[in-house]
Amino acid sequence: MIAPSFFFFDSFLKDMKSNAGKQLSAFLHLCNKNSALLSAMMNKDFYNMAFNYNGSDFGDYDVKIRRTYESLEKKP
């Protein structure tokens, strides 16, 4: 018998591959469930944003988020 979690994961992967709208929906769902992530985003706390999104092994993701944010902030 195949575990029900397999079907959820398979369905999740299909959704993530299908379109950006479903990716955004999943991300917003995560934000609603993870108040620390949402707080970090609202406070532009890139370190804790990366930590709460990817866990302790986030590499330089915080730097990448900051650089992207700063480059987009400069655009008109």
C-alpha cells in the first residue's frame, strides 16, 4: 500500500511545476503558518527570513535575498 503522504507530495510537486500562481499560493500558505517568517519579512530581517524559510543550513540565501530586494527597491 502507498502511504497517503506520497499522494500529497506528488500532488504538491505537480502543482509547483504547473504555474507561478500555485507556487505563490503555497508560499502564502507557508507564511500564514509560520509567523516568524512573516515577521522577518515585514521587518526586512533577511537572516531570519532565510532561516525560517530554509532552516539552519541556508548558506548565503540571506545575502541573495537582501541583494535582490535592494536591486528591486531601486527600480522605478
